[in-house]
Amino acid sequence: MTDISLRKSEHLRIVTEGRGAQDRVPTGLDLVRFRHCALPELDFDAIDLGTTFLGRELRAPLLISAMTGGPVEAGRINAHIAEACQELRIALSVGSQRIAVEHGDAGGLGRELRRAAPDVPILGNIGAVQLNYAIGIDEARRAVDMIEADALILHLNPLQEAIQPGGDRNFSGLLTRIEELAHALPVPIGAKEVGSGLSASVIRSLGDAGVRIFDVAGTGGTSWARVEAERGDAQLQAIAAPFHDWGIPTADALRAAAPLMGQGRILIGSGGIRHGLDVARAIRLGADIAGQAAGALSAARTGTEALVAHLSDVAQQLRIAMFCTGSADLAALRRAPLQEA
Ligand SMILES: Cc1cc2nc3c(=O)[nH]c(=O)nc-3n(C[C@H](O)[C@H](O)[C@H](O)COP(=O)(O)O)c2cc1C
């Protein structure tokens, strides 16, 4: 097993065992309290969770966030995710395509993924920093083509690269490379963090560079300082310890990002999304859809049926939140009154 493959397998194990979430700083989503409506004047079963994302219809505003698997499991996990998302008509993001681009369509990241999920938005994924290393415009095009992606998402993970031994740390000049890529690709470009949040000023710069999709991936869920520390020796653990809760909590990131949307931009709320009430809260704060990684991982490892069951529960919780706020659809949920402080 190569170093990268081993690392990805360890990430899966650490997050599934619950050792990757930090518990010092919350997402802030719990503080978003809807005002209860005792007279919704709605038929629960007629509530419309549907939305359009990248020109495709979603039955619920949900996304399985990017997760790379190790070499043994990646293909299986990606197949489960693709089948479940197709069945429920929700969006999916693949994990980093770096290995697949460099070594051929490995890990279930070939045409079979699109065949398993022909009707849903599929987001491609590469590390933005790789634009300074192994990935140029041709490789990025290949990443899009190999899964017929609807968009390519660049992940920004400076904290993870800084802590991870041997991390790729040259982030200089990236904005220019992102801008070149945004102009060269036939699909929209997005940017996401991996659990430390995108700030308003970063979103402004990325937006000026032509990025259209913004996934805040804020603090309060998976902590990459913690995940990498779990893999490291005592020295690395000591270096990483103060950074376990580093970043912008998801609710704060969404509040700051929402006023910068419009002009065809899309906002994804993610980072510590636990259930459908968190999805409702993220949407109330301005997200178009909400994404979940760690919260869906163990179901995704178990199988398609388990993931469908998990995501159906999330959708049901969202529907309950909409019912009890009198929101017939997502537009109404975005205006739902909050409880006075
Ligand atoms: C096992 C695992 C692997 C991940 N791999 C990637 C990746 O390859 N690319 C990426 O952009 N994000 C990756 N992420 C980050 C997630 O997409 C997400 O932004 C982050 O985990 C925060 O969401 P959460 O709190 O719901 O886990 C990974 C997350 C997990 C748990």
C-alpha cells in the first residue's frame, strides 16, 4: 500500500471510530432556534423539499460531501454513495481524484460512477494546492470527464497540509491558477474547506476569480488537526493540539457568506451537519443545500440500503422542521421566523 493509500484508510477508520470530531467549539447551529408554529396550516405529506442544483432536480437539498476512501474500500463506498444518491435524487461529491487522475480511474471513480447515478449532480474534487504540484488544466479536465462531473470542486485545506507530515504546503499564487482553471473548464468551479470554514474575504477573492460554488465546510464537525494528530506520534500530537478547534464555525461562516451570493452563485452549508434539523438551520442561514461527510460515513461503509435509510431519516427531520415552522417549501423555510433571543 502506498503512503497516500495508507493515509486514506487511516482517515476512514479514525473518523468512523468517532476520533475525528472536535468537541470544544460547536458549529453554532444549535443556537439557530426556529420559532415553533402550532398552527402550520399545511399537509405534512405535501411539503416540498425539492430544489434545483446545477440544472438537475433534487428531491431534497442534500449532498454527500467529498470523502476519499483507502484503496480497499474506495470503490465500494463510492458505489454505495452513487446508488443511494440516485435512489433519493440527491447530490454527491466524490473524494479527491488526485490518485485517479494520476494512475487511471481508480477507486470507483470512472464511468461506472456516472452509470450508477445518471440523474443527480456529481461534483468532482481535487486539492486546490495540487494546482501548484501535480495537476494542471489537462488533468483537471480529465477529472471532470472521467465521472462526467457537473462541476469541479477545489478543496482548500491549509491546516491539514500544515499538520500532516509531508503535506503539500506551497499555497502561493493559487488564486491565479484557480482563475485560469475557472476560465478553461467547461463546467463551473467550486471551492470548499474541509472543516475550518471559508471566510467572507476568501469567498470574495474566489468569486472574483470566477468560482461559482462555495461550500463553507466550517468548524464544529470533522477536525483535520485532530484526525492527523490521531495518526501521528507524540510530537505531532503536541503540535496539532491547539488547532483541534481552529476555524470558523459553520453557522458564522454561512452568515458571512450569504450576503455575497447572487449572480448565479451557489452556497453549500456543511461542517458538522448531524441531522435534518441542522440542514434546516443551514438553509435558514442562506445555504442552497447542505452537505454531510462524517455523519454519513458509517452508513456509506455499510451499504446502499443503510445509506438510503440514513438519508431518508435526515430528509424526514428536515420535513418535520418545515412542518413545525409552517414552511411549505424551501423558499418559505428561508424566511421562517426564529425565536427571539
Ligand atoms: C474520511 C474523509 C475523507 C475526506 N476526504 C476529502 C477529500 O478527498 N476531499 C475533500 O474536499 N474533502 C474531504 N473530506 C472533508 C469533507 O468533505 C468535509 O468537508 C469535512 O469532513 C467536514 O464535514 P463533516 O463535519 O460533515 O465531516 C473528507 C472527510 C472525511 C470524513
